[in-house]
Amino acid sequence: MAKLDQKKGQAPRAWQRMLSGRRLDILDPSPVDVEIEDIAHGLARVARWNGQTVGGLAFNVAHHSVIVEALCQELKPGWPVKWRLAALLHDAPEYVIGDMISPFKAALGEGYKRVERGLEQAIHLRFGLPAELPQAIENTIKRADRICAYHEATQIAGFSHEEARKFFGAPRDAAPLTIKALDPEASQTLFLQRFEALLREHRGN
């Protein structure tokens, strides 16, 4: 179908229609086409670990994001609210492109990273954050992300503690977590409530 479009002089479709009615161009995303309701809805229906987890419910990205933001607060007490908002949104591009496991991301290479980066920058700008985060902020969010991934891996994804330490490092400076999947509707509500609280505080500063 893409070849037929090209013969007619038309580029293949690069946008996705969201439930809000927005048409988000995946290759050239505009902040004006980003809506938090679309993000929350999508992330609550994207499974971590490609769904290879125990239990009747997939552990979804919206729930993971809320935990990572809470971990950032634990690691950095008094962290400015804008960075806590960035932590909540750290996986937001996945509402469009899904949650690819790290080995597959590496195999896809720079093309995947470019699309992910463009979506991330549009999302940040939409909600009053810098397009690119300072490296120190990125490092803290990644640290919290790895702590959460360790607990997910060992509790619901079948990893041994030894394997998890190898890939994610031993979790330090944070209280132990209990990972329990929520259904998509509950996760979506939890994510939106946390977003709205952070955004109100962010705009009030």
C-alpha cells in the first residue's frame, strides 16, 4: 500500500489518530497534538516485559510511571516539581510506539532513538518542560527506572535476583517495593491523578 501511495506522489501516512481526535505525526510530532488523556489511555494499555509476566493482568506502563516518579521523590527529597513531572512522563512516548524491550531497541538502532526523542521533546514542550532534560536529571530518572525494573523482573517477570542484579544493578537507597498489577482503568486513573497534582504544583511555581 505504501508503494502505491509513493507512485501517486504521496508519502506514506506517518500520523496516528488518537481517541481525543488529534492526529499525531510520529515522525514530526507537534506539542499541540499531545493530550494527556491520550497518553494515560495508551500507557495503561501497554504491557511491560511484552506481557511476559505472572498473573491475570499485565503490568502496564502507566502504573510503572507512577512508581518511578515516587522513587525519584524518595531518592531526591525536595526535588523540584518539574523534574518529578518529567519522571512521571519518562516513558510517555510509549503511548505511540509501545514498550520495546531493551535488546530490540538496540537492534533497531538510531532510527528508533530518533523517533522516541522527537516524541519525548514534543511531550515535554506541551507540558512546560525543557525539550531536553539536564543529564543529571536524566540520570536520576534512569536510576529510579532501574530500581523499579529490578523489582518487576524478580517479582513478576521470572528473573532470578542474580540475573536482575546483572542487568539492572542492585536497588539501593530506596525502600523495598511490592509489585502488583492494576487493571488498565485503575492505572489510567492513578496516572492522571498524579499528573494533575504535579501539573497544578508546577504551574503554581
